[in-house]
Amino acid sequence: MMPKEASDARVDRMPAGAGAVRYTASDEVKRRGVRRMKAIATGFLVAATVIYVLTTWALRSGAGSWAGYVQAAAEAGMVGALADWFAVTALFKRPLGLPIPHTAIIPTKKDAFGVSLGTFVGENFLSVEVVRARLRALGVGKRLGLWLSAPGSAEKVTREASAALRGALAVLRDEDVQAVVGEAVTRRASAQPVAQPIGRMLSRVVEEGGHRGVVDLCVVRLHDWLVVHREQVVRTISEEAPGWTPKFIDNQIGVRVYRELLRFATEVRDDPGHAARGAIDSFLTDFAWELREDPETIGRIERAKADLLSRPEVQDLIASAWSAVRGMVLEAAEDENSQLRVRMRDGLRSFGARLADDPRMQAKVDGWLEDAAEYVVDTYRGEITSLISETVAGWDATEASRKIEANVGRDLQFIRINGTVVGAIAGLLIHTISVLV
């Protein structure tokens, strides 16, 4: 239970009008019914008073003993009616405006009622045992499975989930998400070593011969390029010859070197066991080992990775990935026949069918819900109960009293009527016993 000072302080911080009770038109309709019942209850009191006066006059005029019985009943009915009128009135106001102790209970004890109500709810409705027992009795897992497997349910969930997803994507600012995605990807990539995993992957590729297709492709492209660019290759070689040699000799040297290059490329292309291919295998094997074991090579690769990640072009590429993903998700969420929605519907329907027929899965789902409810109850019980007490404390006392009276006052007026009738019966019985004794 919160101390009154703390409760008052928290209520003071509530926005104006927050949790305020409002007297509505429907309350006014109920209040008219209360006024009618008040008139009827008062009519019983008036009737008892009139009967008492008449029977008293009758006794003094020499009426029979019957008048005494009626007088006793009317007198007791008056007492009962007045006592219950005082009790009912004292709930909402001070009877006759007199400062009688323990009257106007609702306006003066409103805050205490709020605290007591919050405590009552916390102890009797928000206990772990009550919540767990209620959820267990409901059998949420089986009900959920039956509902999901029913026709149209999976479609409805998919439709609502798609709308929620579109709404969430519309609310998110692209620049904020891009910044978060870029920072997360960069941080994860920076923290994740790449040299050793690349070395292990390269080693397996070489062992399994997976690189040979790439080597074949490169050799074929090299041979074809040499065939197409013969004049360019010869000219380049000739231009690198010493300046004191004749031009025709430079050209002959260029042609001879080109022929050797073309012959070498042709042999490597056509001979799977060529020594150059073996040299490539040895180079890749050694490089894979260095990536795994050599600290210097590992450091160089990691520094190259850091330099690559820091380049603006790479950061722009990472950030732009969000725009592409967002567009694809929006398009899939809007299209009822997209793979996203189709798979979601099928998955929900399949999950519902399994859940409806599998008691173990139902027990798991029920257990998860019970654990979640227990966490909420344990964590937020104080906030929930304080919300009740603070809301009641924030009500205007007069308006709250009027609203409560409008809603329960009609039944309370029956107490007055019953008090008149029961009092009259009790008075009649007491008078009868007294006469007989």
C-alpha cells in the first residue's frame, strides 16, 4: 500500500483532467430513476407516520385493541425508515447538513476507498496463483489452435499482421533505420574476424578442386584475349625494347614473345596437368595456410577489411540495403498472393492444426502464457494497483458521489422501503408478544 503522501504527490503530477470522473447524460437518466425511488421510499415513511398519527388518535378515542397493534407496527416502521434513510444518506452527504461524525462517507473517504480497492484487486485478482489457475482453466493453447485452423482465421491474422507491418514501416524514418542498420552491420563486421574463416574455406575449396572451374575460365579468357589483341600485345612489347635497337628487330621480338605467350596460354588451357596449374594450386594452398596461421597475413587482411568498411561507398551500399528490403517487404505485404503472405497463411494454418491436436504443444503454449502472465503480475502489480488508487484520488469528490449515487442509489432506496416494512413487522411482533406475556 502506498503512503498517503506519496499517493498525493503522484496525483499532483497527473495532467489536468486525467482520470477525471464525468457525470454523463446516461447518469442523469439513472438519477431520475433514483429520485422516483426516493419518492416511493419517502412515501412509505409518510404512510407509516400518517398511520401512526391516526391510530394514536383512535386509541385516545376509545378504539379497540386492534389500534394498539397497528400503532406499534407503524411506530416501528417509522423508526426503521428513518434509520435506513440516515444510513443511505450518510453514504453520499451529511444528513440535514449536520456535521455528524462518519457521514458523507464516499466524499470524505474517497482516497482511502481507492487505496483499499487497489489493495483488494492486487491481493485477490493479481496474485500469481489466481492468474495461473484462470489461464490453465481457459485452455488457451487448444482454443488458439482450433481458432487458427478454422476457415478464414489464418487469412484474418495474415491480413492484420500485414497491415501492422505496413504501418510500422510507414512510421519508421528511413534515415534513422539506415543509420541503425549501417552501424549494426559495420560493428558486427568489424568485430567478426574474416582472415581465418576465409583461409579455412579456401583450403577446403582447393582440396575439393572447386577452384579449377575458375582457373579454367581465367585461362580461356586469357587465351581469347591474346588472340583478339595480337597487335596491341606486339606493339606494347616492341615499345619496351631498348632504344638503340632497330625497329624491325623490335617488331620481330614482339611477335616472337607474343607467340610464346599464346603457346603458353594454349598449353595451360588444354592440359589439366600443366605445371602452371600446379603452381596455382600450390599458391592457393600456401595462401590459405597463411590466412589461417600467419599473424602478419591475418593482420593485413583485417586492416584491409577495416579500410573497406570505412569507405563511403561501402557505407552507402549498406545503408541502401534498407531501402531495397523495405520496398520488397511493403510490396509483399500489400499483395495477397505474395510468397510472404501465402507462406504466413499456410504456416499459421499448419501451426493451428498441430496445436489443436497435440496436447504437449498445448501444454507448452499454456506454460508460456502462464509464465508471461506471472512476470507481468510480479513486475507490474504495484503499478496497476497504484493506477486504481491514483485514479480514484484524482476524482472530484462531489462528482464521484453523484455518479455512484446515480448508479447504485435506486437499489439503496429499496433498503429504505425494506426497513419500513421489516420495522413494521418487527414492531407488530414485539407488541404482540408483549401483550401475550
